Amino acid sequence: MFRNFAVAAAIALGIWVLAASAGPSSNVGSWQVDSRHSDAQIITDGTTNYGKTKINITLGFARIAGDLKVDNDDPSKSRVDLHIYPATSMTEPIGEDGKFKSSWLANQANHTMLCFHSKQLTRTADGQLQAKGDLTLVRVDRNVEVPDPSAAYSGPTYGPPIINRVTRELTFVFNLPAEGKAQEDGAIEASGSTKAFREDFPQLVKAVLNSMWPPVVLDKSCTVPDPSEAYSGAKCTGTFLETPNELASVGFPTGALNPGAADYPSQQDINAVVGERVEIALHLRLTPGAEGHMSAGN
């Protein structure tokens, strides 16, 4: 009888250990990225204090679209699919094949998009979700065509698009909140990050360093004034995310400067953007949703 009790206790202990290995962040189910309330922070390395001190520099912020599924019973069914792109529009302007989705954006000089598709998801010892998969850089460039000197100048004219796609294997680590931390509408706040080094993915580092990252406005809401009032344009509110204005001093493009952005510490005496690595830090709001698999090449 004692032997039977010991076996039962061992089985119970094994079940408890398995449950514990899932960690506190075991929000199972299908989730969709709320693009209006999510962003990706693009970070690289640099120096300050005239080259004496190494620092992290935020190059810009990007929008995110995608979905995530967590299945603790069958990890092979778990997956993460993400698109990360500059905030030129609310939806991604190009597909993973580099073809334009929005015709009115086709006259821009270049487009950059990062596409991640997981191949394997595992739990870390502390319960974080580790997603190993392919990160594809999709870059569309167009050369500027020199206009006829005798013709009236009407702005830059671009040649046909040149599409480049490069894929490397990377790992994102996600931190999901504990069960019961959902908001009233069932949404949860999560974070994730990955890091790539120039020697392993030089195309990615070069692309993000040379891309324009317009400001991201989260939860943007605009109202039109009453017709009886003097017209002053639509009034908009939202959370404004933008690169620190010190980047302009070292020759990197930034959006309109935001003097009220006090959330980010001043980076004094930047004299070099080294660019040996790129880190992508995700700030996600996930809403419960049906499986809308964002397959490669869509």
C-alpha cells in the first residue's frame, strides 16, 4: 500500500512540475496584435562622452501586425507571426514578396519591412516564451531618375522597384502576463525582444540604420470641429513615440521634433552611432482572436 501511495505521489509531483514548467505566463489560446496600441522600438549601439562610454540609441519606432498562438498541450501548434514596418500607414504598405499593397505609397523611394515566422516555441525556466524562427528583411528601393533639364521640375521621379529579400534565423523571447491579468475586453499586455549582430545579419543592420522611421502615434483619435466654429483642422490625440532629437546631430533622419517628449533621457555628446548590433523591443497589446495565420509570402 505504501508503494502504491509512493507511485501516486510521484505521478502527482510529475504533473505539478510539468505545470510549473509552463511558468506563470501561460496565457494559452490565439491572440492578435492590436496595431493601434503596439509598437516596435528599434535600438542600436553607439558611444557618448566623446567615445568613452557605450550606450544604446533608439533609431525609431515601428508599427506591428500579426498574431500569436500558445498551446501548452501541443507545442507544435504554437506559433508567432509578425510584420514590423515604418509608420507610413496603419497597415503594411508592401507584402512579403515586396509587391505594393497600397498604390498611393508606390511612389516612395524605398520601403522596409521585417517579417518573422516562428518554427519552434519553447518555455524557458522562468516561464517566458522563446520563439525560434526566420526573420526576413524585405527591402524595396527605387533609384531617382534625372529629369530632362528642359522640362519643368515637378518633384523626384523614381525608377522601377528593386526588391531584396534576406532571411536569417533569430529568436524572440516573449514575456506574457500571468493568467488573470487580462483587461476588461480580454486583452493582455506583453513584451518581446530579439537581437542581431552585424556579422550575422549585415543586411538587417544596414537597412534599419538607413531607413526612415516616422513617429508612431498609438491610440490616435481625431475629431472634426463643429462647422459653425472657425476651421482649425482636425484635433487629434494619442501617445506620440519618436526618436530622441539628438540623432539629428549625427546625421540620421528623424521625424518632426517633439519638445514635449520627456519620457526618454537625453543622450548628450553622442559622437558615434556604431551600429554593430540591432535590438528589436516589442511592446504588444494582444486581443483574443481567431487564428488568422499570417503565412510567409502573403
